[in-house]
Amino acid sequence: MRKRLFILACCLILAALAAQRNLLAGQGDSPRPNILIIFTDDQGYADLGCTGSKTNKTPRMDRLAKEGTRFTSFYAQSVCGPSRSALLTGRYPMRSRGWSMPADEITWAERIKTVGYQTACIGKWDVSNRKPIIERMPNAQGFDYYFGALGANDNGTVAFHENNEPAGSTNDMGSLTRLYTDKAIDFLKNKRDRNRPFVLYVAHTMMHTIIDASPRFKGKSQGSLYGDVVEEFDFETGRLLDAVDELGLRENTLIIYTTDNGPWNQPAYYKTKKGHPEGAIFWGDAGPLRNGKGSCYEGGYRVPCIVRWPGKVPADRVSDAIFATVDFMPTFANLAGFKVPEDRSIDGVDQAELLLGKNDEGARDNFLYLNNAVRQGKWKYLRAQHKVFAYAQDVERKQVEELYDLEADIGERNNLAAAYPEKVSELKRVMDTLAQEE
């Protein structure tokens, strides 16, 4: 009897250990997903076939949209560094500081490691002031592995780091999309621990100026050089998705595709930007949205987003619920089982039920466009005087308060401020409250 009890106890212990191992690997009854974030740069709201492009051929992204949910009221920030600090911390950039993100900011990569995940970052970092400041680089901010550039490619060159060490440079901008894809696939095949779930954050340099495509794609699209870049991104993303499938990771990998801000599409800035190859002006299609990168109109902040998790995230669904990159921190916390930081204000909200199709409205009814504007429900209010980046000047704009019904007027053309003064006052209060929360 004693021997049988001993054997039974051993079996129970082994079963418990196996269950714990499977849970960490994302294979239990309530699996925690692997997470793959594909983050482009300066890509337009309507650059993909599935988001309205009539010229760019994007069959892999179109298929991804069919296999998952496409969000049409998804928000990032209006420029590069602020968008990344918001995504990583769940905090608006007025708190997380954008390009100057302090070392004491806490990222979801740091938190998710506490529950057994392995983490990797490939590509553009852009929150350490584009400098190799060790305590503010990816390895110090929660990522086990890093390969990429600490900043942008404004001068037509990038310098790479692998983890904390310099790893060469290139002025071949057309090689970057494939290079980052290769590095991401290499992580999946060779660098990850197959007994643990992972987060892989792939932050592309394209379509940030200076844009370029590889010889295989250059001159092949109907959308000039920018279209070539978009179609190459689509192809390379297809390679990454194929690798996910080939490695048996498809069913338990949550894939999120989005971009950091709207397209760099302001014609007034073309002549002031130096170093462009011929034809590489600021393209990108904002579709029905007004303005683009740097603006607090919808074209600056509202970006494409597709999410896939087979059997969990509803397929072939389009959602207009308000959703944002700042929501990643609490949403990942729910799905992966970690705690969000409790010693600071987190602007994101848990959108797991929205993702999983359990709630169509989502957990967010407002969004703050820095301290310039605010959306609540269908209404958006803009201050009379608000700060924008130099390239985002809208020559049509007058220095007056603006109020728009985004359901009826997504292009922000019919200013209703004079007709709804009570709504203007209400949204001013909402904006001030959101901006002051600590």
C-alpha cells in the first residue's frame, strides 16, 4: 500500500510539472499565447488592399485580415519615438517621454518575463534618443535579444546593434525589410527556447524616409517607389507568417500588425527634406482621414491594425471599437498572466474581451491626442491652438476650437463646435482629466 501511495504521489508531481511546463509553452487547457508584433513605420491608413488601396498588391496582409480582425478605430501616436514609448509602457508619451524614455519606465517586456516568457526585439528602437545608452536600450528594458537600429534612417544610413554591441551599418535602405524578417525568422527557428512562450516585437524601418526597395521589388508595383516598399513588406511578412506555420506555432500565436503613425504625406515639406533618392517623396495613403504624420487630425494618429489568433480572435471581422497601442500592456497582462505596474499611471485598458470577440464595444470610450485633442465615443474635440510637428502643418486649419462627429465625418471637415457648445465644454473637461492623471 505504501509503495502504491508513493508511486501515485510521484505521478501526481510529474503530472503537475508537465502541466506547468505546457502552460509556459502555451499548450495547456487555457494556453497563454505567443505574441508577435509587426510594427511598420509611417504607413498609411489605406496602404493595404484590405484597407482600401487600389494600387498596392498586398495578398498576405489581405489574407491576414480575413483570418483575423481588422480594427478601423485603432490609435498609435503621431510620430515615431512617442509612438514606441506608448506601445512599450501603456502610457501616453507625455508620461513615457517618447524618444527620451527614461530607464525607470517599465515595459510589458519586463513584466512578461516575470511569468516565464522569453522576449526579442528586432528593428527600430527609437526610445534612447537614438544613442547607445545601455540602461535605456532593449536588453535593459526587458528584451532578452535585440538586433536593429537605435534610431531612424533620415540620412540614408543605419547603424546596427546586436544586444548592446555595435553590429555594423548599411546605406542600403532596400535591404532592411528582408534583413529584419530574416532576423525574426532566425529567432523563431534557432534562438527561442521551445519550452517557453515568447514575445517577438518586429519594428520595421520602412516606410520611414528614406524609403527604398530591393531589386526584386523596385519598379514592379503600380504605386511607384512607395508601392514597391509596401509590396515588399507584404511579401516579407508572408515569409514570417509562413515560418510561424512551419514551426507549428500558428494556433497559439497572437499576431498584431500595426504602424507607428500616419503617412508622411504633407506636400509642403517635400522641398525641405534633404537626401531623398529621386522619386522617394513622402507617399502613403491616409484614405478618408485628414492630414498625416505629426498631425492631431485622424491622419496622424489613426492607423491600420490587424489581429489574428486562430480559434480565439474572430476571423473575417471588422471592428470600429476604439483600441490603441497603449492598451497592449494591460491586454497582454490579462492574456499572459502578469501584473501591470501599480506605482504609476497606466493609460491603457484591458482589451482582451474585445480581441476575443466577447465584447464588441471594447473597454475604451476615449483617446487623448497628447494635450491637443480628445475623442470620446463618436465626438472629437481639438483645441484652438495645438502643437504639431513642422511637417504636419495643415494650411486649411484656422486657430479655432473644433468639434467633429467622427461617425458621420471621418475626414473632419464639418466643424460642429458652434452648434454644440455643451459638448465642447464636456470634452475639455475630459481632456484635462486625462492629461492630469498620474
